[in-house]
Amino acid sequence: MQVGIDKIAVYGGRLALDLGDLAQRRGKDVSYVRTKLMCDERAVFAPYEDAVTMAVNATKLLLENENPNDIELVIVGTETAVDMGKAAATWVQGLCGISNTCRTFEVKQACYGATGALKMAMAWIASGQAGGKKALIIGSDFSRTHLGDSFELTMGGCAVAMLVSAEPRVLEIDQRRFGYWSKEIADTFRPTVHLELGEGELSIYSYLDALEGSWTDLERRCGELNYDNEFNYHLYHSPFVGMTFQDAMAYLRRLGASYGASTYVELASLIDSNKNIKPGERVSLFAYGSGCQGEFTAGTIAPRALETVRDMRTKAQLDERRKIGVDEYEVIEYARRALLEDRNSVPRRDVGGNLYDEAFRGRGLLVLDRIEDYRRFYVWS
């Protein structure tokens, strides 16, 4: 049975900050940000956005011309959860009009979460239990507040939503060619909802260990392989864009850190931006999540990949974002942080002046309306 990614959509927010401006304000080398970190701008998320609104807004793009009742499994991978018990997937199911006859849950494994969710969806479909139905897999994350610290210039976020089916239009995934590797390590972590911490050097070495271990496991299953002959393209999880230094970076250079979504943002960018890509070409995808888990996946570009990905108009969506200055960005970050763990609050729509009117109002996007006794209420902009 074929299994793979049927459709993919990226939500990169409605606000963007030029990282050259931020570097200059912080007294950092702008050319280092552009050429070494390979970041041009980053997504910034308003106080009335969270992992749920991002997941729903990505799904809304994905479900254009689709029947929500074709979906019977919804999994959200996130490390930016809004609740420690209630899954973000439950809001996605309800707000996106997906049938109640649906299995919904949330997974957490740092930046590996979306890939773990994808593999669970593949197993469900391949088992025959799906009965022709599809899975909705979402990676939704953004960075916590990092004003002035060493991580600030690599932060960002986005949500990626994927339909997984037995008739994939984007990427056919080889169910026999995979390899994974895991080891307990404290390279990066979020000990509270306010903090995002890590040891950069330790994390890079752990990433490389997981990369080597996953490839070794792949060869154990499939026999010795010639890496360059086996695949036409290689996609690697990007904790920051410059680390992987590959061609499929057009979107990530405009989003900043994209957490578990990054490998699939790269897939969409590869198909959308590479004029030479052809159906039938083989792609390797490596996912890594701190803590840690790594996995190699092998896939083949599906016959309808180019038209399916380009119909999502991701570049146009990124171009339409409202550009903000460093002062506006700092005000937004302080306001967003102030809402964390509030029992009762209403996100201010006037943060940053007219940003809500300019970037959200009338666009039919999901936003957080208020929090009452910890319960979240959402409305459409």
C-alpha cells in the first residue's frame, strides 16, 4: 500500500521582523546573520496567537477544496502547548469542522513531535484500519521570549499542516526504508511555560550522533547504501537555518526557527522553489528532537507534487505579512509573555498600535479572544 503526504500547508504568521534590523539594534554583525546564520527575517506572533490558532490557521489553508469528513485522525506535535492536559488537536477537530468520529491527541518530543505523529498516521493507514480515510498531522510551535540573549537571532516559529493518505499527491513515503536512534540527553528543554533553555554545542553534537545513528539503523534494515546515489535531495531538521546549509531554505530564511515543522517546511520549499525537481526523484528527510530522538525517512516525489504544493501560495502568504520594527517586536514579546499561565485575561488588540486591523481583521483567521478560569475562547478575525 502506498502511504505518504497528500497535501501540505504552511502558516508563517501575519507579522515579520527583519533580523538585520534586530542584529543592528543588539550591536551584532548583520553580515553574520545573513551569511552564517542564513536568516533574513523571522515570524513574530501576536499575543492573541498561540499553538492552537497557528495549527487551525494552517489547517484552514490545507482544507481548501477538501472534505473535513475525510479525516479520522488528528495529531498535533508541539512543545508550545497551551494546556498540560487538553490536547491542541481537540480544538483543531472542533474549529475545523472535522467529524466527531475522529481520534485526536497531542504528542511532545521537542522538534521530533511532528515526525512521530506522521509515523503513527502512516502505521494507521498501512494497517488497513483507516478504510480510505485520511490523517491530519500538524507541527505548531514558536519560540519563547528571548530578548537580548544569545538565542534571539535564531528564533521564530510557524505551523505546518499535512494530510496523510494512501493516495499521496506530494510525497510517497517508503515504509521499508527508515532508521531511528534515541538517547536521553538534556541539550535543550522548556522547564516551565516561560523558559526555553539549552546548551548549543551539546545539542549540535547530539544532533550529529542521532544523524549517524539513524543512518546506521537504516543500513541495518536495508543493507549498505550509497548516500549520494540513493537520493536526489537531502532535507535535514534545521534548529537554525545556517546549520544545515542546504538548498531548500527559501521559506526557513523568512520564518526563523520552525521546530518540528522545519523538515516539512523544507519539503514544501524544495518543491515550490526548485524548478528542476521532477516526480519520481528520491528525497531523504532527517528529523531530530532534543532529548533526544532522530529518524531518517525515505520518500519519492509524487506525480502531482508541484501543482499541489504551489496551489498553497506559501511565498505569497509570506510576502503579505506586515513588516514590524524592533520596538513593535519587543512590545509584542512582553505582552505575549504576560499572558502565560493567566487564569483570566483578554489579549489586547491594540498591542503594536494598528497591527490587528492591518494584519488580522477581516481575514478569517483564528485568534484568541479571552481566557476565563483557564478556559480558552477563540474567534475568527
